[in-house]
Amino acid sequence: MKAVVLVGGEGTRLRPLTFTTPKPLLPVANQVFLERQLSWLAAHGVDEVALSLGYLPDAFRARFPEGRFVDGANREVRLVYAVEPVPLGTAGAVRFAAEHLGVGERIVVCNGDVLTGLDLGALVSFHDGRQAEATIHLARVDDPSAFGVVPTFADGEVKAFVEKPPRGAAPTDWINAGTYVLEPSILERIPAGLCVSIERETFPRLLEQRGRLFAMPSDAYWIDIGTPDQYLQVHADLLAGRLGPCPVPGAHEAAPGIWIQGDATPEGLGAPVLVGPDCRIEGDARVSGSVLGAAVRVAPGAVVAQSVLHDDVTVAAGARVRDSIIGTGAVIGADAEVVDRSIVGANAVVELGGCLVRARRPATAAPATSP
Ligand code: GDD
Ligand code: MG
């Protein structure tokens, strides 16, 4: 089976991290997110993937060379790149990438920021059983206003596709989870070379034209990692074992809930926690509810809680990091405080005694960006 993974977005909601690292190349529990997604596709029988992108293509090529990808379980996927000259939107990009795959057959399409335990085979069977032209995976969320909302009839036929309705106006809590099975007839409906949104144009138009659009609800684990809250949440979920006992392949559990890559000892660590290789937790420093990448240094008296620190971060003596994301190589100065879902970009420095608190958006603010 062939798949297109949409990885062309700029990841604006995760800036400044995504100024240097595109969202799908950010680590999630110390494994590059796209590697998790490609492994998931390979595990479900996908053997060829087109990476559909335009933003920072060299970063992708450096980490995932064109040709083939082999996952930790030795499953192999052929990788091709479809680099858009300008962003073509979620449907335009699928059409463009499908041309690179040379397909005249059914494809799977995934948003490149979705982590799920969905049984992809079950989605394909559901699609076959209904002779659908397109089938959408649905997940249930508390606040559907940030997503595509998809009410269905009892047999799964889609009634409507409403992208990001105003808060409180959504007809259901079931949302587009960003994985689709598409027949070639859908690709023919997407005009070539134009910027087209699958959510705002292709699916609503398919319904108007009485095409066979279905959706399958699933209770499998699902998250979109594209906002600071969700990026922190996926780490909390992996530490809590919601996607399997071990948060990252190769880590060992040194004590209950204390996962270590490499040979650090559990001193100073409070479960749940994942510590990458070559980290140093010095003196009376404390790290809990967090993920540390490789070669992170937490100096005496510092506290790290409910946070994600990428590789080579330094947290100097007496500093506090709570509910925040710290990019590769950043330095949190002595006695500084970084709290409240702040994001510190790669190689940034929070000066000695500095304080970083994320500005809150008013509760009535419109949803951020749309695809
Ligand atoms: N190649 C390419 N070109 N990819 C794109 C483009 C483009 O022009 N625009 C967006 N993408 C990619 C992004 O990189 C991301 O992987 C995916 O398309 C979806 O874009 P997001 O910006 O993350 O959209 P969203 O999260 O606001 O909403 C989408 O996902 C929700 C589920 O997480 C929509 O599909 C919603 O309907 C859905 O509920
Ligand atoms: Mg998204």
C-alpha cells in the first residue's frame, strides 16, 4: 500500500522550535516524530511513502534520505520526496505527491503531526465494506472547535464536514483525525497545480456532489502534537504508558516509571520520567514528570518538572523549569524561572535570574492557523 504524509506546514503554533526544526522532525519522547509515524505506517503494511512538503526540505533529506527507510523492527519503506514549489494546501499537496508516487491506485494519506494507535487495516476494511471513495478516521475530543468536525449517519456515511467551527457550535465531538483512505477518483477531483484544502474544499464538495464519503470512529489513542499544550500532553501520555509500556524503543526502566537511555542512575529523578543518554543530574537537582534528551545537564539546586528538554540543554544552578519546552542547546541561567508552557528556542539563553512566563491568549481568541 502507498501513503502520502503531509509534512509541509510551517508549524507556526510551535514556534520558535519550528523556525529551525520542522514539526515532524521534533523529538517526541526522544524519537523523531516522523520516525514514529513511518514505523506505524510500515507496521500496517505500507511499503511506499511520499513525503509531501516545501518547508525546510533539506532538514528532512538530511534525517531521512530519499530511497528507503528502515524502522527499529527492520521493516522497510520506499521513500520519495514531493517538494512543492509553493504550498499547495492539504489537497493540492496530495495530488502533487500522488503524481510523484505514480499512483493509479488507492492511497493512504496522513497529516504529519498525528500520533495514533489506530489499526490502519481496520480503516481500509471499513472503506472496502462501504465501497467508499474516501474514508476518514475519526477521533473524539473535548473541544472540537480546533479541528474538522464530522457528523455521520449510523453506517458511517458523512453528513457534513465543518472545518474549525466556532466554539460551542460543533454538531458532534467526533473530529477528523487526519488519516484518510482515498480512491483515485478523489485525486481526479482535485485540480492540479492549485492550492486546495482537502478540509475546506475537497470533502465538502464531494458531499455536495453526492460522492461516497465515509468516516470510521475509533477509540484508539490519538493526538495532534501541533500546539505547545498537545506537545507536552503527548509526552505525558507516553510517560503514562498510554501507547505501550516503554516511551521510546531501547529505554530501560531503572525503577517504576523511571526510564533511562544509556547508563544514568535514578538519583534525583521522580517518576514518570525519561532521561536520554549522557545526561547529568547534579547534586540535589530534581527532575520529575519530564523528558530529557541526550546530554542534558541539570545543575545542583535546579528543578525540572512536567517539561520537555531537547538535547544538549543546560539548566544552571537553582533554575526552575516547569510545564515548558526547551529547544536543543538552550541554556537556562542560574536561578532563572521558565514556567507556564513557555517555549525556549534552540540555542537561546535565558539569562541569570530571568523569568519566562507564556503570555495568555484571551479566552475568546479565534483558533490559531488553519490548513
Ligand atoms: N505538503 C503540504 N503542503 N503539507 C501541508 C500544507 C501544504 O500546503 N499545509 C498543511 N500541511 C500539513 C501540515 O504539515 C500538517 O501535517 C497537516 O498538513 C495538517 O496541517 P495542520 O496545520 O497541522 O492542520 P490542523 O492541525 O490545524 O488541522 C488539520 O488536522 C486536524 C487533526 O489534527 C485538519 O485536517 C483538521 O480537519 C483535523 O481535525
Ligand atoms: Mg495539526
